[in-house]
Amino acid sequence: MMYVLMIRLSNRMEKSRWQQIGICLFNTENLYILLYLRNTTKTSLYHMKTAFISDVHGNLEAFTSVCESIKQEHVDRIVFLGDIVGYGANPNECIELLQSLTNYAAAGNHDWAAAGRQSAHAFNAFAAEALEWTRATLTRENMLFLRSLPLSLDMREFLGVHASPSMPDRWRYVFNALDAEAVFGTFSHRLCFIAHTHCPVIFEKLVDAPVVPEFPAMAAFHPCGRYIINCGSVGQPRDGDPRASYGVYDTSDNRYHLVRVEYDLLSVQKKIRRAGLPDYLAYRLSVGR
Ligand SMILES: [Fe+2]
């Protein structure tokens, strides 16, 4: 007896952008005959919708709430731009959740300091105290994971880096238009996604025009423009809005938007205090500073 089998292969994401359809004929002796195989992609394979997250800082409640929100965005991939640990009481749990989400992960200064790849001489007293606690709490496997993180992600559509793209291992901040103007010449990508300041902003560079900082919830990138984009912080926002923050960029329409997410702040503050971490680290979460 002959059977007909139809196969459908697609990418793993919830919003499939491509698929292959095949039809096979086979009999009971397992003789397979491939009759038809076709890629049914209608839009380019390279159109990608990406969620950018960073600066989780061991805040598991904010991270899980952001993960729930990202599910509603139907992204093709998640890119992490550094600082999974530091300040918060759940560094191991956040690392393990990150590992389950993506392989696209760059290092932040807190990650490298916790892993012993750099000194903490530039850290303030609160950050230094949290760093010691984090080092004592991390498992060996998670410490090794932090050591393995690269300084930048050189993707086809963008550069991803935690701090300034000019010298990523110096961990310089890009706070304002002057900072941004100075670094646009140090990378060649049209888009550069950064983190580190914990404050969302977009720096736009058009030909023969000064760099302009913008703070929109949604943006359509000019085809001739270059951009440095900061998506804020998941676990310790510092722009006066205590809600977790992340960004979504879709290459199919060249649009970007920022998402803010409420999370269980009180639980996080209790954990920080129970762990013996500085009280200020719990307090600042409620004011977004
Ligand atoms: Fe950070």
C-alpha cells in the first residue's frame, strides 16, 4: 500500500516568517520518494523582528514580566545587551532564564566584574557591595557563562554593545548628543543598539545635520539616517519611570518601539533586603533612579 505524507517545516518562532512544504510518497517497506519540496517564504528570510533587553541586574520579577510581554510581540529573536547580574538578589536565576531565551548575549560591566574579567575600581560603594555579594552567590557554571560573554554582537542589521561602541571594554556612557556625536564615526553599521545608562533614548544622525536625541515610544528610522538606540533597563530603570523597559525593532518596516512593563516591585525589594544587600538598591527601584 502506498501512503502520501505532507511535511511542513518552519522556524521555531510563534510568528513564522518562512516554511518549507514537502510531499513524500512511501510504502510499507519504508521506501521514501520525495515528490515536491518548496520554500514558501513570501517575505525575505532576513526580515527579522528583534526584542532588545539589557540591564536585568538580577531582578527576576522584572525579567519574567518582560518575557511575558515579549511573547505578545511575536519576535523572531531576543538580543541581550549586558548586565544580567549586579544589584539584584536573583543573579543565578536570571542567568538561567537568559540562557533559555537566546544565544545572542553581550557582556556588561557588572557581568565582567562579577566574573573577574575586570576590576571594580569604577564602581560606587553600593555597586561594589552588591558585586561582592553576587560573586559569593554565583554558581561556578554561571560564573563561567559570564566570562564567556563577548563585548559586542556584530550582526548583519546592527551592532549590539553594552556601553559606547568606540571602546566597549572601557564601558563609557553615551548619555547625550555630544557623547553620541563622538562615537558615530567609530562603527560602520547603520544601527547600533546600546545600554549601560538605563535610560531609553534614540540618537539620530542625518547627513550634514547635528545629532538629535529623541525619546519616542515609537519611531520609523529614516532610510538614510544612522541611529544609536538605548532601550532602557529591564531590572533597574533610571529615567524616573520604575516600570521595566525593552525595545522591539522590525526590519520589515524599519520601525522601532519601546515597551514599558509593570512588575512585582515589592517582592523584589523584599528579596534585596532579605539578602542583606544595601537598602538603597531596593528604594531606588520604586522611583526609577
Ligand atoms: Fe547596568
